[in-house]
Amino acid sequence: MEKYRLNHLLDKGRDDEVPLGYLRRLQNDDGGFPYDDEKGKLSSVNSTGVNLSLMVELGLTELDVCRKTLEYLMSVQGEDGSWDESQAINQYNPPFWNMPGDLKTKMWLTANILNYLVQLGYRESEAVRKAAQFLLKNRDEKGKFAGFLHSTWISVGVFGQLEGVDSEVVKKALRVIEQNIDRMEDGAVDFIWCLECFYLAGVGKDDSLVKKCIDRVIKLQRQDGAWASADEEKYAVSTAINALRSLKMYKVW
């Protein structure tokens, strides 16, 4: 899959059976994807979002595997408009950032799923309206969205698409991120993720925050070509491809 992603990024041709075979084998019968992408485990909103992001990245959004994924996500959206992990995944000892029932988890998962739904053309849907309202209800007067800072930068992508880059929601959120940029301790991953969301929102390459993130991503590249990250080494290849994608979006290479 990673070789395929790289070939796709470099416009070296494609054979959709490669990612489709992977996704169809992994997908659970309910349309979700198993916790930690381990076949046989219960569906997880986080894992489902990760695989939906692959479909968006690789242009596979018109196919059955994506339709089933979206049906699953719509079926597990909460009455308050949020997405949360099922209490059943507690059996897998999830990390602190993905604990079921925790507002911090609900915030970043909701922003993340909402981001993909908007990209996929669901901006006028009831699901999107309710999810956007949930996020806005959990935003403080300075513009920070509740929970991890991730929720704020993902929401930049969401509301940049929904309301425009010059909207009050986006402007305040960008200020919050700039004021807290030195707290981002996850290595290159956070800055890469920020760039992807800023690009979707329409934040230009000349913006000071975009420049800072690009600079951090470039400086965090290791001598071996990979990127320094708090993620495990097994994700080094994926992180490198994500770094290249974000830099290509802003035409840095």
C-alpha cells in the first residue's frame, strides 16, 4: 500500500486493484474498519477514518468500499452530532487520545470525520450540520475547540471549507494554533497534519503560520530521508509520504 501511495503521489500510474484488494479484505461486514487495522477486531471510528482518508487520497470515493464506509459512519453518529468510539473497544486498551466517552476523543474524531464528509460533497447533509454544531458548541471565546489542539487545526480545514478562510471561526482558530505552536510535541506529524488542514481551508503559502509549519517539516527530515516523529518507527514510511504530500500541496517541491 505504501509503495502504491508513493507511485500515486509521483504520478507513476495506478492499478486500483492494489488498494481495493487491501481495503476490501480489511473492511468489516458493518462497513467499518477494525481497531488498529487488525482483522477480526471490532470496528473503530478512528481506524475507519484512517482508511477513509486513503480512499480520498487515492480517488476511490465512488466505489462500493467507500459507500459502505460512509454508511457505517452515518449509522454510528451520535444524537448530539458527534462521533465517538464504542465502549466495546476498551477491551483493546486504547491510548488516552482515543478513550470512548471522553469529550477530547469525541472532539477530534468528530472534526476528522466531518472533514472527510465535507470533502466528499455532504456539506448540505443533516449529518454535517449536526456535527458542525457540536464542534461550535464546544469552542471557547478565544476560538479554541475543546480537547487536544488537533481538534482546532482539523476544524480549520472543516470551517475553511464550510464558511471560508476569512470566517471568524477560522481566523480565531489559526491564532490559537500560532500561539500554541511551541507546544506541538509530536514531531513532524502534527505540522504535516496542520498543513493538510490549512490547505483544505484555503490558507495560502504566504501565511506566516503556513511558513512556520513548512519550515518545521523541512527541518525535521532526518539524514536518511525519513522524518523525525513521535510515532513508532513502523510508521516512518507513511509519515514520509504524508510529509511529501503536504509539501507538494504547497508546491515546496
